[in-house]
Amino acid sequence: MSDYALYKGDEFVCLGSLQEVASYQGVKSTTISYLASKAYMKKLEKRKNCDSALIAIRIEDDDD
């Protein structure tokens, strides 16, 4: 099982499972999955100001 680290810009927000992070933010787990996707990263590259963008990083266990 993977954990997700959530950041707002450079500021750490929380760390936990997909469901834990989603619950903390009050959003669906699919939203957190999207925030960790390559498609979202490409979208952010096109934005002029990403300093306060939410970004999720998937942290994989050695067992995955």
C-alpha cells in the first residue's frame, strides 16, 4: 500500500493513505490520485503561478 504526501506549494500539509489524505482535505480519493498524476503535473507546467498549488506525491513501499 502506498502513502501520499500532500503539499501546498512548498508547505507540507499531511501524509497518509489515499483515503486518509482525502478525508483530511474533505475530498474524494480520486481527487488526491489526480493531484499525484502526470496529467496534473503537465497542467501545472502550463500555469504561470503554481506557488500555492496542491500537489500530492505517491510514496511507494518496498513491497509494491
